[in-house]
Amino acid sequence: MPLTVDFAQVEPEDVPDRVAAVCDELEAADTGGWYGKLTVERPWSRHNPVLEGEFACPAAIRPYLERELGKLAAAGARVAAAAARRKLDLHDPALLDALDEKAWDLRRKKLFLFRPERMALSIDRLAHYTGTPAEAFQRYVLFTNYSWHVESFRERFPDAIGPVAPGRQMPAWHATRPGRDGITLIDIGVGPSNAKTVTDHVAVLRPDLMLMIGHCGGLRNHQDIGDLVLATTYHRADGVLDHVLPTSVPVASNHRLNAYLLDALVRRDLPYRLGTVYTTDNRNWEFEQGGILEAMRLSRAVAVDMESATVAANGFRYRVPVATLLAVSDKPLHGRPKLSDAAQEFYTATKRWHLEVAVEVVDRVRAAHPDGLPAADVRSPDEPLFGRD
């Protein structure tokens, strides 16, 4: 029998406990080998009065579920939770059909962005790639393409939870807070393939933001090694998402996040440039310049890297606010290629304050937007009910 709660009849002080009971019911179904199902009735909606959704591993996104259900409860929705159908084994060949994101009927409004099979697989892969369980991930996710930032993160948060064993492809560290209100840092390594892989899976957890804090090559004369680049837009030459998101679709950083980052840079009197980041899939593009230099010129790019546009594009696809703050580690067009000795000096000098700016911005977002950053710029006609703010 489903657990049904008519929140129009629940006293405000009792809402958190009743929301928790709904989530408990979903977790009980999951423990019993079932996908949990939520049915939300909204009497005030003329076009979509009833929405349904199935969930796998609800414990992995419990704070998110409680937050979204709390919003519906405050509006007087009627919510039912129950076991829906037996979970599909991840070794079952039938899993393949259930993973196709384009197979959904876009004429029918969804409750959640992902099917339960997709959730289950991503949560399993997150543990595999990062060495940490999905339940350890926090609301605010930082990505880096160098392990030096991991060292600074561990110094800043000595109690952070890390991988269960060394050798993970994209190790993660989690500075935890109650309600998963802390910060996760993932060393995604170098290249757009890793950037796509990890953001495909992190998006299932519905983080409040994804912030790239990596290194880049500076493309302008008036840049020095160690200067910062705050990305406003991206030139997508990485190629890994072109089949699902044409490069004709504009992708930009979240304006609110960029405003906070810019304020932090100005107050700290740090040198920076705003502009387009050119993301390539070729680390040695200097050897095969061809039309790349012309593309950089036409896009007015101020920096080149291999991950930022990929992270931003997947954030756009999956409705997660994204921003990018890079540090110039070399100037390939100006006789200052990345060389080992100079790179070591650069990393030592910049890694701490680069991270500190990111942490400061997360603190500001946490205080100003406890229910999540406004994300109207990444909504779409098939926008799910959960996560609309």
C-alpha cells in the first residue's frame, strides 16, 4: 500500500517529518529490491495536475528529494510513495533500452530528469570512478584538472572523505556538512572525455552547482602566468557532445555564479580577464595549428583548455548551474609554452588562492540560495517538476 500524504491537511510544523516519511518509504522500496514511485497531485495545475516518477537509490539524493518535496508540501500538494516495479539488474541486457535519454515522450511532463535505471548505473559508476559512494557527494561540486588542487583541498579540509583505495580514475574528496551542504572536489584529469563521463553521472545527484577550477593556456598579450580567466562563454571544439547538443546552441556560464566570482576577484585584487574559453580535444594543437588559430581568433577566445566547455555543455543539458575559473599556466602563442620547471613554480604559487576563491563563492551561494541557484536560463520545454528553481 502506498504512503499518501495530503500536505494541504498537514500543519506547517509537521511538514518536515511527513516529508521524511515519504522519503523513508522510497528507501524501503529500494531496500526491498523495487524502484520507488512518487505520485504528485497538484490541484492548482490545469495542464499537469498529476505527475509520476520512479527512483533508484533514493538515499543518494535524499537531501534533494526532501527539499523538492518540501516546496510541493508548502504549496499543498498530495504526495504518494510506493514500490513501483522490480529493479532491473545492471547486468540485464534490457538495461540498454532503458538508458536512452531520447526515448522519453517530451509531450508528457516528467517529475524527475532521469529514469531509475539511469540513476542506478550512474551511481554505481560514480563509486567506480571516484572511489567514494554517491551518498558522500555534497551539494556543491568542484572539478579540477590537476592534483595540486586536491592537495590544497585536503589541507583546507583535513577531515574530507576520500577514495577507499588509490588508483581511481577520477578521485573525489568530500568536505561534508549536515544535509550534504558541503563541497565535493573531483580530480577529473585532462581531457573532454573524462569531463563528459563524470558530469554525465554527477548530474544524477542534482548538485546545486558545478565549478571548474583548472588551468589553461593564455591567448592574449596582456596576460601573465598566474592570471585568472573567468569564462563568460565557451567555444566548443572538444567534439564529445556534438551529437546530442549541436555547437550552434549557445552555452554560457551562470550569470549569478560569475557575478559572485567576479566580486571575489575584485575584492582580492587578483588579475583576471573575462571572455570566451576555447576547449579543444587536442592537447598538442600547437603541432597541427591548421584552422585552430583562426577559430580562436574568430571566437575572441582569451584562453584554451580541454575541459571547461565540456563541463558547461553538460551542465546546460542537465540543468545544473556552471561556471569556470581558470589560471593561466602557459602562453603558447607568446613563447611561453608549458615547461616542467616553470609549471612546478606556477602550481606552488597559485593552487591555494585559486581554491580559496572557489570556496568563498560556495559559501556565498550557500548563504544566499539555500534552495538552489536560480536556473531559468537552462530550462527547456520538457523541464521536470523537480529542480525548477
